[in-house]
Amino acid sequence: MLNSVVEQPEELRKVVLVGFESAGKSALFRGLTGRDTGEESNVRGSTVTIRRAELLEHQLELLDTPGIRMKDDSVTTMLTLKQLAAGDTVILVIRGTDVVQELPLLLGMLDVTGKNAVLVLTFADKCGPGLSAQVNYYRKGLGISVLPLNTREMDGNAQDLICRAIVAARSMKRHPELASTPESSVIEPQTTMFEHTVWGRFVALAALVLLFAAPVYVAYLFSGWIQSLADAWILEPLHRMTAGLWSPLQAIMLGDYGMISLGLYSFIWAFPVVFLIGVSVAVTEESGLKDRITDSLDGWMRKIGLNGKDLIPVLSGFGCNVVAVFQSRTCSSCTRKACVSMISFGSACSYQIGASLSIFSSGGKPWLFFPYMLVLVLAGALHTRLWNRNRLDDTLPLHANRTFLQKPSWHSVSWRVRSVMKQFLVQAMPIFIAICVVATLLEQTGALSALTDALTPALAIFHLPGDAAGGILFSILRKDGLLVLNQDQGSFVEDLSGGQLFILVYLASTLTACLVTMWTIRKELGAVFAMQLAGKQLVTSLGSAFVLAWLWNWIA
């Protein structure tokens, strides 16, 4: 159905999907367009940009807008209201379980005067037998088509029904007749320990730790096992086979920074972490647990100038910081810059996590990973609070409802994981291989030694050897650039003490965001803010690293 007609009509009717977060707009968009499952998900605010698709056989252009929040001035809410003004027809998408409360709120926010409209009530499978009476009531009271749907399981008949309703849509009554809405029994979202008034936050925090600790530990066990096999069956035979090669070529292939030697070593330690964290995050999002965790931690987040909803981009940063910066569009204008600051400093992307675990393991001290993650998050929270003085304790809560907990579908989880793996293999690894080549060239020409000598006095302040400069410099390009310290099968990091190894990884992780993230921040929030953020992060990173180094030496 999508793009099935070659001949382009002169003008398509613009149809805009509008509703609150978690209303099911993205699932409806997917059902109408046939887009693959997983692009839209069971996570609040899954749409952060406008998605477009053409239904040419009906001469329609469908626009999926970000979810609206009450009393909110986020980029996504403003984007939705702007698209509404440009649309010919509006599809109001509201959860059937909450239509009595949400429809008046939504109509109060939107100006649909003179626009053709259709009302879609989602989560029809969660509503009782009184839903049909409500459908008839709203159809008469609003004067428009009202369709109850289970958008997660739409068939061809449902698609055809909606398209015909859009084509026949008419304007809403100027004065809707909604005096006494009939009640309908509904299935309420499940109550969990996350909603407990006393223990809810601690349970949510424990779940958050488990979300990352479990996959990282499993990845560590797997990588440690596979590394010995790779050394015996791949690297050692290759070293023997290439013993007579031209020395510069051998250095590029199998030297300390070689594409094969260092590239394979780093792949073994980074890939399992990226894959397993991708699975963990996808399952959490698709099941609805991610929203429950963020709602529960709202009070604590307000102490550092954020709120629970701002935690969603922060958590996304543990997959990819660039994606997280885009998702920060859902934040209020009062909190977005603080949220981006937290992402840049405290959200360790999956590549950074894999690289850090690899370095700690190569140094024979994998146990340092967990205190490293704890310090990273705490320092990130302190950094955010220090440079962003807004407090949100008195802010009125935004309109939201509990997300339904559901069994994640294998198809949607696998789509998300495939997307993460594609990004790792197509984007991350080629860039890291290029870093290996550059590092080898710098080593062969003596430039790396010159850089090391120049940075040695500065690194001495933190009791670090000058040879650590390469890892810090390359981590500015990409956070997995830290993996160059695995040179010569990790012999360099093996010679470092626990304190030196910890400070080295911490500095490389926090000194600045990677260049791709900084470029994205510049595009989203401007060059001035990006430069200010980089300067503030540099100050916090150096200051906190100095304190940590002093504490470690004092304890030791």
C-alpha cells in the first residue's frame, strides 16, 4: 500500500496524528503504513521527530508527531502544534481507557477549528463493554467519526476503515456536546513495587543497576573466554605468517596499534557489551518497565535540576549519546540543557562501557568497572547540579499516566538490537580501524612520542605515565578510542596500579564528549552552548580527577 503507485498525485491531503505521550500514535502510524515493527515502541515519547509516509492510493500524506505533554514547552510539543496548523485533517489519538479525562485536556490545548477530524480510541482491548456506548456518545457529541482500535494488532480491514474515515472526515462541532460522558469499566495498568511510596525509588534504582550490571558481567565472562581462543588460533599464527613482511605494513596490520591485533582485541571486548546492553534496553523499553523506573525516580531527579521524564534521554545515552541528545527534545526548555549536560558527562555509551571494561580487564582489575560506573554517575549528577542551578521541586507534574506492562515481542526487540548492531559494525568499527591506522602512523613517524612528551607534565599531576596520552587523545574522537591502550595485548595497562588505571579511564571518559556528540549538540543547541558545555565539562573532569587521585593516594 505504501508507495505502491508510481505516478505522483499533484497534491496529497496532509493527515496529522496528534495525542498525548503513550497514546499509541506511533503504533497507529506503523499499522497504516506497514512500517516494520520496532521503529515505534512501548516507551513514552518514542517519537522525537516528525515521521512521514505517503498512502498514495488514498492520496494521503501521514504525519506522526511527538506526544504532547500538559503545561510543557518542549521542542517536540512545539513541533506537534506547528504541524497541526499545517495539516488538512487531524486524527486525535487518545487511550480508550482514559478518554474521559484526556479528551477535554487535549481539546483544550489544540485549535482544530475548521479542520477535518477523526477520533481514534486506542487500547480498545483494555476497555470494558461500555466502550461502544462511549463511542456513540462522542460520535454524536463531537460530530465526527470515532473509531475504537487495538493499534498493536491492526489488520487490513482496520487499515481500510481508518483510511475511509479520513477521506470522509468532517469538521468537529463548534460547541461539542460533552455534558455527561457515560462511564466504562477499564483494565487499569498494573501496580508494581515501583509505585510504593517508601520503597519504590530504591526498587527502581536497583532495577536500573541490574539493567546494566547483568549484561556487562555476562559480556565480561564471554570475552575473557573468547580472548584466549583468539590469541591461540588467530593472532599467534598471523604473527608467524607475517614475520617477513615490510615492517611498516606489519606494524599497520599486527603492530601495537595494528588493525588486526588491536582491532580484534577491541572487538572481542566491545561487541558483547554493545549487544547485551542493546538487548537489555530493548526488553526494558518494549515491556514498559523503563517508563515505570523513570516515574519512580522523578523526586530524586528534581534534586539535580531534572525530572523523571528527563531520565529517559539520560538512559538512552547509555546506548548512544547522539541518540540521547536528539531525545532531549522531549525535555522542557527549562531542563533540556541540564539534561544534555548530564548525558555528555554521566551517560556512558555502550562503546565507552565496552572499552572501559576491556581496559580494566586487560589491566587485570575488572572489579574497578563497577566503582567506575558509580563514580561516573555521581560525578555526572554533581556536575549537572553545579552548573545548572534550576530547582524543580515546586514544578507542577506534567500530565502522564502509567504505562501498561506487557510482554515484549521478539520481533520488536530483535529490530532494535539489529539497529544497534548495524550501527556498531557499520559506523563504530570502521572509525576505530581508522583510529588504529592513524595511531600506527603517528607511532611510526614519532609524532605520538612528541605528543606524549608534551602531555607528560600534565599527566604527572594525576600520577599517570606519559604513554597514557594516546588513549586520552583518541577518546576525544570516539569514546572507544580508549581501546588503543590495549596495545601489545594490554601490556601497558597491566603495569598500571589500580588507582592509575581508574583515573586514566575516568579522565578519558569525562574530559569531553566525543566529537560526534559535540557536533550534534552544536546543531541542536548552538555553537555557543556547545563550547560552554565543553569548557564546564573540562573543568569538572580535571577537578574531580584530581580529587579522586588525591583520595586514592591518601588511602593507599
